[in-house]
Amino acid sequence: MNGILIRSLMVLWFVFVMGSMVGTSASAAGDGQPTFKVGDRLPDAGLIGSGSKSVRLTDTRGRVRLISIVPQLNTPVCDEQTHHFSEQNGGVDRTVEIVTISTNASAAQAAFAKKAGISNVTFLSDSPSYEFGKRSGLLLPSYKILHRSVIVSDADNIIRYMQLVPMGELPNFDAAFEAARRIADKK
């Protein structure tokens, strides 16, 4: 019973905090508008990977990547998005690297992955510097979170698909998986 109450309170808190952003442009809430488009290179940014190791997003050249960008893993929509990309990807994870970027600390991401049993997703943290968010334009500075989005990049770090997702909504999973399959098949 307490778990249900806590989850309900978490959902209400998330709706309250994010509710002011729904229906308004991202720039009214902070920035949140990408500084890139399909055909551009991925923004080069430092992130924190597992074991608190520094990683440059563009250092992992050579693989097609489906990058799921979520504000905070410990919210219901972000949790659902992360689980969907991990568990319902129809085998995309065999040929495409699935990456989740959030502003959760890397230790919190590792705890989330362990608790959820997710081992086929690379988690990268944009905290505490928000370098990815600033360079990509996806940081909502008033909230210190990233704007929900999905990017598919090819083996040369060129963005081939992107979706800026309204806050509180889920991405078009089918379109993202189809883009990732199509790009991986061309490789």
C-alpha cells in the first residue's frame, strides 16, 4: 500500500513540476530547442559513463546508436521510455547500441539499471556539468533536466533521425526502431 501511495505522489509531483511546461514552447521554460538537425554531426560533449568514467559522446564512433534522452530516470514516463527501448526493441539491440542519457548521476543510473535488470543499454550522465544539454540545446536550465528526445546516429556520428518529444509524452518507438534498423542495414 505504501508503495502505491509513494508512486502516486511521485506521479503527482512530476505532473505538477512538468505541467507548467506542457503546452508552452520549450524556450519559454528554458531553452530545450536542439541546436542540431538531421544531417548534422552529434554534438561533441563530455558525459559520465559507468564507474564514473568520463566519456565523449562522439568517441564511440563506428556503431549505429539509438540515443534515448530522458529528463530523470526516476519518473514514470522516463522509466517507461527506458524500459521500452531496452525490452521491446524487437532485436534492434543486437545491431544497434542503445544509449540513455539523463541528468541522473552515474551512480543513480547504475542503481536504476541494476534494479530494473537492464543490461543492454549504455547509460550516460549529463550531470553535473550539463555539457551535452548545453551543446545540444536540450537543457532546460530552470529545471536542470534534458528535454525528452530520441536521436539515431550512424556509424560516423551523423544524426539520421530525431524526435523532440513533448514533456510528459512517450516517443514514437516504432519510428525510432525503424530508423535504427534502416541505418544499421546500410552499414
